[in-house]
Amino acid sequence: MVHTPTVTVTDLAQQARRLSRPWTPGIVAELNGQHVKLALFRGEFDWHHHAAQDELFLVVEGVVHIDLREDSGSRRITLSKGQLATIPRGVEHRPWAESDAYVLLFEPAGTINTGNVRTERTVDRPEHLEP
């Protein structure tokens, strides 16, 4: 008998409506050792970096700002719906949103949302969101 893998369809708008706690990512998909997480951004997050992981932010709804501290100095990027940016490993950053924004995060499984710092917002084991 041939094993047929399960294919799951996820409605991101429906998942976003279920999120109520800002900065608490939930896993919506997995592939090749990566977690695809959906999170509600509201207000400012913590400054942090990921020593060994790059992190991709894809804005599903809203506007997100990401402050960056790089070797060349500080700067801010702004992402709107449909835009994405990859934050390279080691770059200190702080995402924030003036009003509710929904963001997909692509990162290696096991990546902790607050990176090198531990705060009340640290999520060690994000929950899988049901499709």
C-alpha cells in the first residue's frame, strides 16, 4: 500500500480572526524543518536577535514597522500587506505595529520568538493552530 501524505488547506483570514493575544505566534504550517507561524502584532515588541536563524516576516494584513540595529547604524523598514522582509541572523530588531497587523513568520522549527532575550512574551513552544 502506498502512503499518501495529508494535504492541508489553511484559511489565513479565518486563523487571523481567532488570534486574540498579541505577540503569541501559532504554527499554521510546517515544511522542511521550518515553521510557518501566524501572529497578531500590536504595539511594540522586544529588541532581540536570533544568533543562528534568519527570520522572514510576511504581512498578511495591516502595516508593520521593524526597527533594525545594524553595523552601519539604525534604520526602520515599513511593510504593508503583501510585503515581506528577511531579517538576517544576528541583526537586532524590534517589530511594532500602530494598529493590529497579522504577520506570517517563516523560521526554523524551535526558533524562540524573543531570540536572545527572555521576557513575559517569550513563547518556548508555540501551539499548532487548527486549520
